[in-house]
Amino acid sequence: MSTVMPSLRAYRASLLHFHADPAFAEHAYSWHEDGLLLVDGDKIHAAGDYAQLAPTLPEGVEVHDYRGKLIVPGFIDTHLHFPQTDMIASPAPGLLPWLETYTFPTERQFSDPAHGREVAEFFLDQLLRSGTTTAMVYCTVHKESVDAFFEASEARGLRMVAGKVLMDRNCPEFLADTAESGARDSEELIRKWHKRGRSLYALTPRFAPTSTEAQLTLTGELARAYPDTFIQTHVSENRDECEWVKSLFPASRSYLDVYDHYGLLRPRAFFGHCIWLDDRDFARMAETQSAAAVCPTSNLFLGSGLFDFERADVARVPLSLASDVGAGTAFCMLQTMNEAYKVARMKGSYLPALRMFYLATLGAARAMQLEGTIGNFAPGTEADFIVLDPQATPLLARRSAELNNLEELLFALALLGDDRAIAATYSGGRLVHQR
């Protein structure tokens, strides 16, 4: 045996990670029933069968024993709102009244940095206990809310994407910026936070109805000036919203076309919901490598509609799953998978559990153009991973005793699991949550 590598740590469990989308590739994943994950500092060193890797361990390396459990890459949530944490599960008859009654008054409080930091800390606790190690996060219109979020995530060493909401019309005066102030603030925040440590910045127009043409023009200019930033916004969530956009932008062919006109379709652009898109819209998203963040729990909660996985797959649109807290009703991506499965069935298609776990890990990383950084256990990727416990609840344990294969195991976790099934969460090789 070789001499000890002080930074090397080993984790024994069943291992699963992906190399490709199981919907389109035959050999899409690696599954090691008795596996060993080796972590060197904050990066993945190797992942494989225990019998093959154990003899290569340097003397003195402790093996953390998670046998009976499953280690997968940390979940990636591509659309959620940290300021809406305190208004989750607020009743309303639809999207627009929900925004007016709950969202805007709640977001008003985030001009206070202390309030923003306290909510950010609780929000990050919820993500980590749910196994989510990376998220694309909406802050509020206040610069202070972005600083509060990134300060909290940076202190924990997390890989996070976030941005200041841009909103200069059709909103309360207390939440409005201007086209110029929004662009200026966004550029300052990009220079301060983008690629600082593990933080990444997203240009964040809330949605087309709350931005003037001037604001969308300046956002497009920033997107061109900083091409490796992210873009995040909403599109075609709700029929009333779509009609509103049509009245505000009569020259545009579709809701998505509004964003296209201002140069906001490109790699690293994420569009939440995408329910009422047509085939031309899906084709344009695929052509520009713009990604759909599918939000099943919020779409059901607000009665917005059902995402069409089949049509999106025909066009080969980059897809990911998202909780959309606070319209979404759960932080945990297992619960998001549960609802995504049912949405697909209601639209006449079928989502295998393997596909859902892909979409919540490598699929999201690919859509974010972050493959090789996060999303699987390729050597050199950041060591973000979670330990799933099939015995976490009496019902899960009873079901797990009758499983015949990997698909059944993942399906049981997705349909019966919640944050109790997350035994441990590791970010950058560090234990950041333990049940």
C-alpha cells in the first residue's frame, strides 16, 4: 500500500451517477451495488466497485460506511425564490392574484440586509436537508438581498447561482427599479459575485410583463457583455399571463419570442415553466440551447397547467427539474420528482425514475453548461453528493424489502421519499447536513 494522502476520504455504499440522458442513450449511468467513492479535498478522485478500489487505498484512509444506503450526486434545483420561503403554501386562485396578495408584500422586506440574511440561512438549511447542493435562485429587486444570499452561501462553500430581480413596471412602486438602475445594479453584482468562489450570477428579469422594452434591451446588452453569466426568468406559466404578454408585446410571435427579440435566448438561459409553448418555441429553445426549468409542484398548486415532456424531448430541449419554492410546495427534489411523474402521466407520457434522477443531477448540470464541474462522479468534479436511505420511514423500509432492481429502488425513493430520506449531504467534500 502507498503512503497516506491526508486529503483522501472514502465512502462505501451503493453508488449511482450518470454519463448521459437515459431517454436517449443506452449506457447512460454507472451503478455500483457495493461501491466506493473517493474524495480528494473538495474534488471527486474516483468512483467504482468497492472490490476494485479498496485495495488501492493508501494506508490509514478511513472508510465511511454507508452500506445499505445509496450515494448519488447532490440534487440541482434550477428555479426557486429564496424570499418566498416565508409565504410558501399561501392560498390564491391563480398566479397573478397570488403575486399581488402574497409575493410582492413579502419581497418588500428584503431591503433590510439583516432580514435577507436570516431568511437566506433558513432557506439554505432547507435545501441541504433536502439534498440540494446547487440551486438557481431568484432574490428580490433589492441589491441587499443578493448580497445577503451570496454571503450566506459563500460562508458554507456552496455552488449557487443567484441574481437581483429586474422589474420596472406593472409592480408596486416599492419594488420597482428603473431600466438604468436595474442594469447598473446588475453589473455591479456581476463584478462582485460572478465566479467568486463557487458563486455564479444570473441576470433575472422577473417576467416580460414587469419589464419595459428599455429594461429588456439593457438586459440583453448585459447578456452579451457577460456571456458566461446565467439568465433566468419565467415564460408561459399561465394562460392569463400569456394573454397579458400578448397585449403588452403585440409585435412578438409568442411569449418566448419576446425574450428572443432582446437576445435572451442562449446557453445558460433558463426559462421557468414553459407550459404553453408551441413547437416553434421548443425548436427555438433547442436551437439556442436555452433550458426549461420544469416546476411540477408549483404548476399543480397554482393550476397553471401540465408540462409536455414528450414534445420537449422531440425537440431535444435541455431539461431540468425545479421546486419553484414558494409557489412550489416542497424543497425536496424527491417530492418534485413525485409530482413530475404524475404530470407526465396526465400528459400521456412516462418518466422512468432513472430519467428523473438524471434530470435532477447531470441533466441539470448539462443544461447549466456545468458538466465537468458538478452533476456526476467523473474525476475532478466538485465533491457534492448525498446519501439516500431506503429505510428512512417505515413505509419506505417495507417497500424496499420487496425491490427487484435499481429502477424500483429509485422509483420508491421518488414516490415515497422526502427530506427524511436524506441521511447526509456533502458539499465540496464537507459534511453540511446529517439527519
